[in-house]
Amino acid sequence: MRTPFRKTAGKVALWILTFVLMVIMCVPGLWVVLTAFRPNAEVLAKPPVWIPEDPGLTNFAKIFGFAADQVAIPVPSYFANSLIIALTSTAIALLIGMSGGYAFARYRFRFKNGIFLGLMLSRTVPGIALSLPVFIIWSKLGLIDTKPGLIIVYVALNVPFTIWLIDGFFRQIPKEMSEAAQVDGCTRWQAFWKIEFPLAKSGIASAGIFAFLTSWNEYALASNLTRSTDSKTLPVGLMDFTAQFTIDWAGMSAMAVIIIIPALILTFLVQKHLIAGLTFGGVKG
Amino acid sequence: MAEITLDKVVKRYGKLEVVHGIDLKIAHNEFVVLVGPSGCGKSTTLRMIAGLEDISDGAIRIGGDVVNDLPPRKRNISMVFQNYALYPHMSVRENLGFGLKIAKQDPKMIEERVAEAAETLGLDALLDRTPAELSGGQRQRVAMGRAIVRHPEAFLFDEPLSNLDAKLRVQMRTEIKKLHQKVKTTVVYVTHDQVEAMTLADRIVIMRDGNIEQVGTPMEVFDHPLNTFVASFIGSPPMNLLPATVRGGAVHFTDGKSLPVPSRLAGKVRDGQEVTFGLRPDDLTPQGHGIAEGGERAQMELEVILSEPLGTETILYTTIAGQEAQGKMYGPRPVSPGERLVFDVALEKAHLFDAATGRSVAAD
Ligand SMILES: Nc1ncnc2c1ncn2[C@@H]1O[C@H](COP(=O)(O)OP(=O)(O)OP(=O)(O)O)[C@@H](O)[C@H]1O
Ligand SMILES: [Mg+2]
């Protein structure tokens, strides 16, 4: 017999568990955001101070060089590099992902399964394991500390996943849709853009967000392949806050907030395309 | 003018040949139904006509021109798919007008055509809905509407009714027939349902394993099946097919029973020939319970195993030569299992097929 009391207790326990899990996930992020608005001294205070006693934008001002006591960090350059590299590599990865995903979903060709498996397996190699070989090749090719150098690496990093995700979405679209469009007067190309692409849009948007965030947040490879404001990205720029013996945690947190914001904005913008369950109904119900 | 001609058309997938050189002539405005069991190549044939599958060998002509290498959009045909394939991101109106819009037609003209098609199919109230907001039958109608707005030279249907429930299927079947009478066009219609084929077709094409077994009007294929396959495929309940031997002008069954060879087939069989005796249930009726009395008849006393009353008639299950056979009782009275009845065999409607080849002896 389950008494009402027991039922309620179960529910409460579930809520507490959910709360604890959420706290574990969210507190570090929250700490970073709070720290961005407090002086460095307060960061290291014991016992810890949770709510900044005198919240202010000093840290941001310092980063951008408006404070007297610190050299400005070239945030605008880093920001521009990050944006250019992330957007370009995402665009290229999506283009390749779309063509590849479509090909895997619609065509039969030799070694199809082998190629697909190979693409997936390439993801099992951690990026950092490749950093030395990539570094050697890139330095021979003169790609070290260039934006194209990093863009190529990120495209390679993202393509398997975008192909896999987009392939899944095209697979969901019955091939009769494109055939109906062709009978209706479309070329194969028109049928793709007018029918299949709009239907796979949410998948392509998801793949785009993933690719963008991967590139935007990537640190390990970027830290090896970049040197200067020519190509340094925001995550690598975070290291500018470490000196030999001290770390400017507050400044680093402020920078982290700067990194997070565009990613959040983009995710919200694209999110409305992310309704996963496509409202089909074009086929039998 | 759009007659469609198939000339020794072959389809191979790699080494596997699935359509073996079929010939077919479809006249202008004719309603032709391709029928046959699953996997016999109906859809493949239709898709070759549409241009959605390459033709491995032979030629297809639409309105006289060889279209082998033309893409679907240049064949001036439209197609209704089994799963309808409506565009889910467009309203019914946009679905209907899509083909005309692609052809860059004048928006006013598109609107008129869409309105015309919507009226023909009773879709007026649904024009602003999306396919997801429609019932199965309504989607089916939109799919047909999309086919008619373009005024194509031919309609191709691939099992358009197989996703509907039984009642709606019968209703839509009638609508398709009406539609064809209204918008006179050549129609090629694929189904595996022989009732659909019989009721819709001007001519039926019966296919099996990538070959055409027989082409003819519904009555021709019903009354004169060329072989046992067609005989068993067309008609419901199916024709009784019983093994027998011809001896001394009579057909002898294995259980010792015999019937005279139908007089119209007398010259077509040899003594000692192994045959299959074909008789439709309608032609095996208890005395006094047939549809038409008179004609060439023989009698057989048979034991009724089971009876299935259907209202105006009752299906009677019996055995001849150890095989189950079905008869029909018109103006039925209750029959109890085990009852022995004298049946009338309408010999002028009976068929004889050569046991070895399965071909009708009347055909040679
Ligand atoms: N892409 C393909 N590759 C290989 N074989 C195929 C392909 N498409 C169809 N076939 C084969 O061709 C034969 C005919 O198929 P088809 O789809 O024309 O049959 P159908 O008569 O339409 O059957 P159904 O009533 O089940 O729709 C089948 O044996 C099928 O397995
Ligand atoms: Mg089929």
C-alpha cells in the first residue's frame, strides 16, 4: 500500500535529487559569472564570499585597457579571430556535412559503410593526440599562427559529426518527397532546395550549433597552433591572465563571461529551428 | 494525345533482372491497371514510365516520343504515391500549386487551377491547412489534386488506396473512377487488389515475376483466363482449380468422380491429358439455388463441410478429389455441416488448363 504520505515523500526526494544535480552542474558556471564582477582579492578569501560585496565592472574595464594598473588584453582581436575562425569552419563543415549526409542518406556507392565507419572512428582519436603531428605538418606548410590553419583543423574536427547528424535527418525524409517534386517539374537540385533542405533544416541547424560551439570553445589545439593576435582565439587568450606566480582569476572569469555570451546568443537564435520532431504528415498517417 | 508504349522494357538491378522485357500499349485516355502479387515488378514498371528508374533495355514512348532518357519533369506526367508524399512544410494550397509555380506560371492562373482542382475534389475548406492537419482520406485527395492541377498527359498511381481503411478505400475508388470520367486522361494504376483492378480498369495487365501474364478488359480476364495464375488471381472467392485426367470425353478426378468435358473444349484436349479443371464458385451451385438455370450442366453430389452465409448468398465449402472447393448458394437456406447436396456444375463456364504448362487449353 502506498500511502499519500509515502507518495509525497517520494516526490520530495525526487525534487531534492534534481536540485542537487542541478547545483552540481550550475555552481561552477555561476561562480565564474559572480567572480567576473568582484575584485581578485575576494576570490581567494577564506571563508569564501559568495555574493560579491562590491560588484563592479572593474575586471571588464581592465581587460579592455580602461584601468591604469594593467596592460590591456587584445580582446577585440581575439574576439574577431574566434568569430572568423568559428563561423568559417562551421560554414564549411555544414556544406561538407550537407553534401556528405545527403550522399550517405540517398545514394548507394562502393565502400559506403566502410567510409561511414571510418568517419565515426576518426572521432575516437582525441584531438590533442594529433596536436604534435598537426603542429609539424602545419609548420612545414606555414600554417602555424594563421586563421586558415585553425579553420582547416576545426573543419576536420567537425565534419564527421555534421555528416552523421545530417545524414540522420535526410534519412527521415521519404525519398518519395523528392521524387514527387521531380515529377512536379523540379530538377534534382531544385527538389533538394525546395523540399528536402527545408525539411532537414532543424538537423542542419543543430549540426551548425554543435560545430560552432566546438570551434568556439576549443582550447587544446588552438593553444598549440596559435602564437599572436593574428590567430589567437578567446579560449587561448584566457591564458594571458596567468603570470609566472599569479593568476588573475577575476580577470579570467570576466573574459570567460565574454566568451560565453555570443555562444548563448547564437544558441538562442538558432534554437527555434531545433524542434527535433519534424511535423511530418506529408506521408501516410 | 498521350498513348504510352512499352517496347521490350527490361529492368535490372545490377545482375538481378526484375522486369523481363515487357510489351504494352496503352491507348489515349485509357485507364490501365497493373495488378499482381507483391514483388512482381508493378511499381518498378510504373517508375520507369515516370522516369524515376532508368530503363535497362527496350524503349518507352509517351505520345510517340521515346522518353528513355528524359527526366521525370520533361515527361508531362503526374504521379500519386502510395504514401502520398505531400510536402509537409507547405499548406494544401501550396502543395497543389507547387508544380505550376515551379513551371513559373502566372499566379492568377495558378490560383484558378488550384481552385478548380480543389472544387473537383472537395478540398475548398482545407486549402490553408498543412498535411499534418488532414485525415488519411483528405491527404489522399490532396495527392490526387496535386496530380490534376497540372493537366498532365498521363496520371500514374502507385497503390494510392492501400493506406486507407476498407470503407474509405471503396469510397475513394469510386471517386477515382468519377475523376477519370471528368478529366479524361491516360491513367496507369498499380494495385495488388484485384477488386480495385476489376472495378477501375478499362484494361487489366496481370503481372507475375516481372512478366505480363495477360492483358484484357476485366470481363476478358475474368471469363477467359489464359492460365491458372490469372484464373486464381482474378475473382473472389477464387476459382476452384482441381487436378484431373481426360479420358473418354470426361474429366476424371482422383477420387473417381467425373464430369463431361465441356463441349466447347472437346476438340482441345487429348485422351490421357493431365489437366487442371477450373470452376468458379458461382458456377457450382446446389440445385435450385443457381443464378441462371439451363445451359450445359452436369450434376455432382457433394458433402458440405462448412457454410458461410453472406446474406444474399452463402459460400459452401466442400471437397472434390481431396481438395477444398467452394460453391455458392443463391437464395440461401440454412445448411448444416455434413449435409449432402446435389450441385449443378455450369459446364459452359468451366475451364481446362494443361496441368504441365498451366495454360488454358482454349488458348491454343
Ligand atoms: N533498388 C532495388 N534494388 C534491387 N532490387 C529491387 C530494387 N527495387 C526493387 N527491387 C526488386 O524488384 C522486384 C520488383 O519490385 P517492385 O517494387 O516493382 O514490386 P511491386 O510489384 O511493386 O510489389 P509491391 O506490391 O510489394 O509494391 C522485387 O523483387 C524487388 O525486390
Ligand atoms: Mg509496389
